[in-house]
Amino acid sequence: MRLLLCDTATPWTSVAVVDGGCAAGAAVVDGGCAAGAAVVDGPGTWHRRQFGATGHVEACAQLIREVLSDAAVPPGGLDAIVCGVGPGPFTGLRVGVVTAVMMGQSLGIPVLGLCSHDILAAGVLAGGHPRPDGLPPLCIVTDARRREVYWAEYSGWTRVAGPSIAPLTPATEITGPMDVRHAVSWLRHHAAATGQEWGPALLATWARDVTTGRAPQLGAPDSAGGSVPAGLLPPRPLYLRRPHVAEPGSAPGPAPAPAPGAAPEAEPGAAPSVPRHR
Amino acid sequence: MSASEPLLLGIETSCDETGVGIVRGRTLLADTTASSVPEHVRYGGVVPEIASRAHVEALAPTVARALSDAKVSIGDLDGIAVTAGPGLAGCLVVGVAAAKAMALALGLPLYAVNHLAAHIAVDTLEHGPLPRDCLALLVSGGHTSLLRVGDLAAGDYQTLGTTLDDAAGEAFDKVARLLGLGFPGGPLIDACARTGDPSAIRFPRALRGAEYGYDVSFSGLKTAVARWVEVAQVTPATPLPVADIAASFQAAVVDVLVERTLRATREFGITDVILGGGVAANSRLRAVLTEQAGRRGVRVRAPRPALCTDNGAMVAALGSHLMSRGVPPTPLACGVDPSAGMSVPGDGRSAAPHRWHSV
Ligand SMILES: [Zn+2]
């Protein structure tokens, strides 16, 4: 069983090939939570990623070609494709989903979706160290732009709330700008327990490590096999937001200021419409 | 495959039409379109985010339908072409990602092409190879461009003039809304104008004359129509002469476009004009241009209306032309170029760091 995984729901374009020899890989299709394989090193796993808030369309296919070459798997040797379906900023998110769907159609193989926050959570949870007792639940938070965040909460390997969207407030403990904005209440706990200084630097390092595959050594699956943090989803973007438009004649709503450090993106804002392509 | 007759699939998602076309050489095998126009009607214009979402949903089924229409299997394809610009950034990204995925999965060359060049190339499907030196008048809701075309495969085409504000089709949309006709405005105004008098109202023709070059401007015209309607409504004794307004407005737009085009044929000694874009389906534009050009010995060719609007066949046609001519494929790491054709080639503003067929 050879799987291709890709996710473009954050500023990272991240892709992986998981070979059937790796139990974790097989578990994805079994409904297991081993999507974490996309971000965790291991035998039978190859991954590549590239950072760039607006660079997904340039990076995605190229990275997939490279990771397939790393794994010595031709496209025709794949058995299934798994893609992160967000939530995430729309333009980038669509790249991964469309790439997966169209590769799947071309190759005649199944394409499955996973909540991108589950992938990030699995990356954290698969750290492999005994989990300290008494940790509050894990919350994965990513940048939704326009002063909002996407979040999902996990208890062990189970997603117990979200994915959802919320205003960016001090309570979400996001200090930016950062590559991928995660706020993890138990990381704070961990910082206190280990005597590290809690702050943006630690959070930024941790966030980058999660997405680059150097998962933080903070917790472990509740059991070796791990129950499912979430089910597989159809390969369609989780937008969680309606297209932001105003009908002619109605006053457009107030346009939220961009979050600090947020990359400009061609999301619609409050503009009612534009002429057909100029 | 035969080297001169490649089987190309073309993807077009620059605006609100998800188009997939398949050609073999210059033979059209399939032209399949899914449109999100109905979803935009209530907004009176295209909403980029709605269009982008619709492309994601429509692409795979539209590709499947095109393959079935063309009676070919996906494994028979020789290359994938896609519009990389100009267009709405979020929409272009969807099509380019899809095309790359197909090219990668199937091991095929990718051709990221210019939307305007594709509007020109599509005419070769019906009327054969392009004349060596010709003009192209491309008018739609998104672009109003007069181009001089040498050799498409060599990227030898340049913009002589473009709109300084509204695209022609955009002006149609806005005036149609003003007159309560609906959206999209082009076909509705065209139909309404048939019963009106094009000389009833003398609307302005902006920038007319050689000293303005070949650029056009329609925002003043649109304002003039709005003001005329406003004044007419002050004395509501008689009903608004909607047909006369539509006909007079349409006559003004057509006059401007025909004047620019024929002046360019004279200046450059060109005897062939290719008409394209959604507004090329306008009956008055076709009739007046063909008639006036004919009197000066200038030939006008235009694809049938279905191939004038945005479609996948035009992208496939250009891809096929490039492939047949041995043009190198586009690297898989290419980007999109939403303002292609608006910038000078090589000025560093292009977002696409690769060889592609910029105007
Ligand atoms: Zn067009």
C-alpha cells in the first residue's frame, strides 16, 4: 500500500509518500490516525515541504514529483491519495485538494480527505514520549487571516471540538508573526514543567517543528495503535466561511484589518464583485 | 501520437467558466463547460471566491465529461494546456493546480498559456492557420484588447491598445443592470437593441482619434447612459425608451471598437482581423466590423459564438499549436500571472518565473 499525502492548509506546502511497509501508512486507509506520518519521520516515509504563504501553486506538484522520486515510486505506483482539506486560507487550501483530486482521477485511485488540524495534531501526538499526566487538552490553532483563527481541540487522539473559526484574541495566545500559528495550552504547561521560558520564541520554534516533521517531544498516543482523532472526509475544502460578498445596494460589512504578519491573499474581502477577468 | 497531430486537453478557469476542451491537432473533439454564472447573477458581476469554489467542484466532472464527449481515454492524451493568466488569481490557481496534477500523474508535458493568445488560437480550429501578420480584437467582460499578432508560437504578439477603465463587456453588464435587463448584459442588450434605434441618442465616443492611440475608455459612456436615464426619469410621462437606449449604447461601443481596429489595419497595412471574446458574439459588432472592413479589403474572421466566450477548446488549441511547433513545455514549478498582458514582458512584474507566452 503506497500513499501520497499532501496538505496546503497552512503557509507550508507539505507532501509525503508512505510505503505499505510502514504500519502507520496502512492505518490511514484503515481509518487510523496515522496521517501524522505526513509530518513524522519513520521508515517507509518520505516527505518534502516548502514554506510560502502564497506559493502553494508553484510548490505543490513540484514537491510531489520530488518526493515520489525520493521514494522511487512512480505516480502509477500509488494506491491512494490523502489530502488535508483544511480549514485554511482558501487559495492555498484549494491547491492541495485540487492536486489530489486531479491526480487521483488521472491515476484512477481513491482520494481521501483529512481535517488538516488532525494532521497537525497527529504530528504532535506521535512524538513518542510518555505523556505527562494532567495535561489539558490539545488545541491546534492556525491562521485564518482577517484577525481570526481556525482551531480544533483534541483529547488524546480524539477530536472533541472543532474545526471551527474564532476571533483572534489574546486568549488564543497567538503571538505573531509566525509561520504556522498554533496555540497549545499544554505547551505552556510543558514550558512551566520544564523550566523553559514561555513566550513567542518557544511557540514559534514549536510551531515550525511540527510542520517540518520535527514533532515536539511532548506527548504520545494514548495507545500504540491510537484511536481515530477524526474520520476520513471527502476531498473537498472545509471553508467554514461563506464567500464574503455584499449584494448590490447593500452596504458592505466592515472589512477587518489584516492580522499582523498576514500575507496578502486574494480572498474576496468585502468587495461585492469584480468585473470578469481583466 | 503523430508529431503534428497531438491530442491536447486544455483547462480554462480564468473567470467564471470551468472549461475543458480536447483537440487533436486542429480538430476539435470536445468543448465542455460548467458555468457558475447563475451563482453570480444576484451580485451583478463575478464574485471571485464563488467562482474559485465552483471551479474546485466542477473540474473533475468536467474533465470526465470532455473525455467522454471526445471518445478518448485519459491515457491517450499527449499534453495538458492551461490558462495561467490573465484572469482572477484565485480562479487561475485552481486550473493551474489541476493541470499540473494531470501532467504529473500522466507523465505529460504541461503548457501554461496566455488566455488572450488562446482566444486567438481557437480560430484555427474552424478557419485554419493564422495569416502571417494580423490584428486580433478581443472583447469580453474582462478584456478589451487590440493586438498585433505575428507568430503565436514564438510569443510574437503585442498589445496595441487596451481599455483604460471598464472592459467592453463590463460596460454592457453595467448598462444592462441600469436598464433592469439582468446579467450577463451582453446578450440581453444585444437582443433588446434589435427593436431600438441606434441613432436615437448620441452617446459619447471617448478617445476617438489617432492622437489617443488605440486605447479605449467606456466609463464615460456608462456614466452618460446613467445620466440620460436619470434625466428621463425626472419626467416620467413617457416610459423609458429602453430599446433605443440599448441600441444607442451598443452603437457607441461598436463605433469605438471598429474605428480603432480599422485605423490599425491602415497604419500597419494589415488585411486580416480576428475577432474573439464574449462580446465578439455581439451581432452589431460582427455586422458593422465585417461590412466596414470589407469595403477596405480587410478580411474579418471570427470563431462561432460558442468558441468566442471563454472555453477549454481555445486553451487546447493553443497548446496543440505550441506542441506541434516544438515549443518547450512549461516547468512544473510555474505560477499564475493574473495581470499577464498588462505588463511589459521582462519588466520583472510577472509572477511566473518561467518561459510562457506573455503578450
Ligand atoms: Zn476571455
